[in-house]
Amino acid sequence: MPEPESDLALLIRAARQAGQIALRFWKRNPKTWDKEDESPVTEADHAVNDALHATLRSARPAYGWLSEETPDDPARLQTEAQFILDPIDGTRAFIAGEDSFSHAIAIARNGQVTAGVVYLPALDRLFAATHDGPATLNGAPIHASTIAGIEGATLLTPAANMKPEHWPGGVPDLKRAFRASVAYRLALVAQGRFDGMLSFRQGWEWDIAAGALIATRAGATVTNRHGAPLTFNNPDPRSNGLIAAAPALHAALLSRLQA
């Protein structure tokens, strides 16, 4: 009798299936409309969400469900484990035909993520981790930056976040870049391609959960914008901002923000 499929193996299988579906719509003018919050959504988001729901819930019917493209059901709060996912993170990039959109899929237990996958199908990059294993990219271990502080650091964050009013301790002198997908930004920090990422906006758990675990297992420090630990499957599934960075850079950024 075959061994039962692990949570991580299930997420990887589901992510690759999701990628095949998304690429059928990518660069082919999918139907697009605005949600109530004026953020865009496409027929691809819904097709991927439906496929993920079918694959994941058939394998783990007792797990709760929290997805950007599914109305929230408070019943998830009573489950022992939950799927937390964004079917397509970086929908604007997807609509524009850019390759930096991702599928972000995680499993949480007792408020903590235990398995997570961020998959970029257009680039065939699959980032993954479990709570007690290494962070990987296409199966090979990855490691976050170990930069000693702010000097020379690279940070993924919108330009507006570098305005002086955000930095009582002084705007840090660093190199800034940006990617549309929050999950991909976290994965890039995990990979060490950037030293950190920063968001002041409230962030949805489905954007953060998988990437936060991957970045943490790669050696980065990941907290909300005030330095508090992240928890998941909350009644209000939002985080008060996000900082993920090499430990010394994380401490230096917090010091500037809280001075």
C-alpha cells in the first residue's frame, strides 16, 4: 500500500496543476472585472481557485478553507488545520502579461504555517518549505541574506514607503525594487536575491502565509510592521504590515521605524 501523500507533496501537486490552468489564460486577454474593493480579478483567478478547491479539499476534507476568491466561512475557525491560499497573487501582473504572478498555497495549524508553496508557473520556479525542513527552490535548498545592517541593503517595497513621514529614525539609505506579488517578494527574500521586503499596508493572510514560512525557514526574520510575530487563521485574516529581512537588517529597519 503506498504511503499517504504528505501535506507538502499535496501542495506541490496542486500548485503545478494550478500553473497549467493559469497559463491557458495568460497573455490571452482573460475576462477581467473589478471586485467591491476595486481590485481586479479574472476568470483565471476563479478557474484556479475552483481547481485548487477540488484537489485540496478532496485530499483533506476536514481542513478549513481561506482563499481570496472564496467567501469566507467562519467554520474554518473550528478546524484543526486550514488551507490558506491566493489562487493568483499579482493579478495585475497576470493581466499585463508579466511573468511575476504566483500561486501561494499554505497549510496552517494552531495559528502557524506548517507547509507552504509559492509557484511562479511562467518561470517554472517552485519555492517550498515545511515548518521543520529547509526552504527550497525547485528542490534545492535556499538561504536568506546575512547582511549585517542597512548599508548596501536591497529592499523590495513600493516607492511610497520610503517617504520621510514613515521613518522617525531617518529614511534608510538602501537600494529599492518592487515586484507585484507579495508571495514572490517573500520568496525572493528567502532566496537571498534581495535582503528584505517591507509593507506598511494591511496584508491578507492568503498573500503572506506560504511565503512567510519559506522566508523564515530560509533564515529571514518575518514579523508584522511593528515587529510582532505573525499568526494565521484569525477571524479577521489580515496582518498589520509586514517586514521580512535578514535578521540584522530587520532589527535595523525596526529601529528606524520605531525611533
